[in-house]
Amino acid sequence: MPSNIVEDRTGAPRAGHVPGQPLVRARAVAKAFSGNAVLHSVDLDLYPGEVVGLLGENGAGKSTLMHILSGGLAADSGTIDLAGEPVRFGNVGDGIAAGISFVHQELSVVGALSVAENLYLGRFPRTPLGFVDKALMRASSKALLERVGAGGLDPAREAGLLRAGEQQLIEIAKAAGRQPRLLILDEPTSSLTPHEVENFFSYVRNARDAGTAIIFITHRLEEALGLCDRLVVLRNGAIVSERRPTETSREQLIADMTGKPAIYDYKPRAIDEKAIALSLRNISDGMHLDDISLEVRRGEVLGLFGLVGAGRTELLDVIHGVRPATSGQLVLDGRPFAPRDPSDAVRSGVALVPEGRKTAGILPQHSVRDNAAVSSLRRFAGRLFSDRSGEAGRMASFTKSLGIRMADDTQAISTLSGGNQQKVIFARALMAEPQLLLLDEPTHGVDVGAKADLYTIIAQAAGRGLTVVMASSEVPEILALCDRVAVLSKGRLAGILERAEMSEDRILTLAFREH
């Protein structure tokens, strides 16, 4: 059972925490869907004034357990006590009324409303005459935003115009405004800049010290080790370990989550330095990119690194025909290349795995097979009808080679875990048989096990001669996969590092060059 003594990273009891009765006491909680057991007799205690890191691969049961604790789902069996009293919530509203707030990874911000209106949606303050008190709402919103480290956001601004990280902070501020006893945070830092993460962590620590119980779900193990008081690992619907950060390591946590070590080490590839697959000559787009020139060798994995706003995604968009270059020239396999749109790029042998599978990657209501085949429809098109058997055969081949876990390729892609959805998007790109594969944050939001699988897929594709350009905001990912790295800083090329020159310090130094 979890200890009710909370320690800091030095191992000493943290000041201000009083051991005692858990806020939440879950016993033998179990849940199954269509006969498939997702949770197996889970026991979990959560205490006021502690941050519990909940770790596990996608599909381990983390979200199901959190939905049960917050009222979104009913357990099939087991009991939950809140502050010593048995509870059984009928819906999310019951959970909120009991003091439980769940900040989901998937954003639910209403884009057409202002920041303040989103923060107070459903509970607008009123004047004595019954009108919405907009002045009070703006002032209160400003205070809430400052509390979570987002004081720079204008409460009057339309929320839909904000980037994903800023919208995420709105969700967190909304939850903070309810003053919850239990705050559940699902991948809250996935879209935040390093500065926003630092400010957000300050909020989490302040909330913890004020007595809030916090569950922090993350795939970023360094964050979990640095922020959490206790680390709980779920695997296949059961808790397999509970450890203090001082008692464990990144390697041990990965082994707990996957049942095996999942560290990926860079494997050198034989690359002909004279075989140039893609050349960028003085590329500018008039907004984000300024005079970028570089060459990509056939069969190499070239990393693109930079801070937020450096131009990584914009550069991939130019290569893929999403946005035009205002000056400069692209050369693909020795021939001028100027794609009019993404379809033109695909026909020329360039495929893209986009950032953000939920918004730009998948067709959520369509089947796995349809999602995978959408970039290859011409390949499977007959004179009158699509060759469905051809699609099925190719999909079966990629399902096996990529290790996609699913019951059937006719099921909706939205029913798969995040890591398996990402593998389907990889299958889509590879089914188009590209010469050049563009990857934009290819492992965003997937667990360590799926991440290792995707690293293997990328390395094997490069080993077969496919040229890969991969934009990533994670330096360890660049170091694990890339033969070279091109570092962007505020839209300019700050430098290119060969494999022997690559280190975290040198990469980050170049990234900050224009700042």
C-alpha cells in the first residue's frame, strides 16, 4: 500500500504535510469493455498535499482509472472512499461537485469564446441586476491565469486564436478556479514551452503545499522524477510498482512500464555523402523562414531542432507543399521541385507524418484501413472502384511489420491507443512508397514502449534507403535517431552538426543563438 509519508527529492519528509487519512481510497477497482478487462483489482491511496505520478504505456488503464475516480465511468466492481466516506459518482458533474477536477489531454476549449468566457463557462458571475459581470470575470480570469503561470494571456482574447499550449493553460486555470481537493492532470505539459512548464510546475507545487492531492499523468519521465512525490506504474490494468523518485531511475521506470528495457540506442548507418536526395537553396517564406540552405543525404535521418517558433514545422510545410516558398529553390533527386500542394508532393515521392494526430493526422470516424490508405488511393484505384482487397493486403503487411495492435483493420481508428494510431499514420506514409519521409514530432503523446517501436520503424526505413527529415523538440530523440541535426533559431539556420559533434549542450547552444 502507498505510504502516507510524503518525502521530497532528498528523502526527508516534506514540511507542511500531515500524515493521516487518505483523501481517496480505492480498493479492488475493476473495469472491462466488451469482455476485455482494462483494470484488474486496482488499489490506490491518494493523500492531501502530494503529487502522484501515474505512469504507464498507452492502453495500460490510466485514463480508465481516472475516469472512474472523476465520475466519467462507473467501475464494474470495487469501492472508492472520498475523505473517509464511500462514493459512487453518477457523472462528471458529481465528481466536480465533490471537489475532483480532471484536466484532459484532449483540449475542450470553445474557440469562438474569449479566454475569460471559457474559464467561467457555465458559471458566469452576475451583477445584482442579473447581467453577466464582465468586469469581475475579466479580473478574476487574470488572477486565475497568473496562478498557473499564464499571466501574459489576455482574458478578452478569442481562445481559438491561441496556440495549443496556451489553450492547455486555460484548461488548467479553469480547473484551478474550482479549488479542487483532487486535481488530475493528463499530459499537461505536452504542448507547453519550457518557460510555461517551469511556471506551471510552480503552480503545481503551490497547490500541493496548500493541501491539494494531485495526479500527474505523463510520458516525460524526467518531469515525473523531478516533480512527483510518489510514482505509480500501471501495466496491463494492474499496478506493478510504487516508488519514491529517490528510489528509482528512468531505466527502472521504463522496465516497470513495459516489462522490458525500452531504451533505444543510435545505430550507425552507411551513408554516401555524395548522394544528395534533397537540397534547399536559400529558402524563405516571407514570415517564418529566412534564407535556409541545407542538403539531405539519401538514406540518412536528418534532425530538425529548434525552440518554439524556430520554424521547424514551417520548413516541413514548404517541402510538402503546404505553404509556398517566397524565394529560393528546392531540388529533389537532382531535379527542381516546387509542389503546388501536398497531393503534388505525394505524387513526387514526399510523404508527411504531421504533428498532432488528433487534429491533423487521423480521420477519427473512419476505419484503420481507410486512414492508412488515404494517401495511396490512386495506387488502389481501379477503373470504377477502389481495390479493397489490395488495400487489405497492404494493410495486413504493415500491421505486422509495424506491430499495430488492434482487433481488425475495419474498426474505427479512434478506438486504438495513441501509440497505435501513430503507427497507422506511419503506415499511411509508408504505403505511399515515398522517397522522402517528413516527420513532425513523430512520437508526440505516445508512451515509451510505443516510442521505442517508432524509433525502430524509422531506423529500419532509413536502413532500406528511405531519406528521413525529422522535426523534434526532444533532444534525446534527436540523439537517439539522427545521423546529423540542423538547428533552427528564429527562422534561420543556426548550424548543422555531424553525428560526432552532436551533444545536448551544443544543440541547445545553437538553438538559442538568435534569442
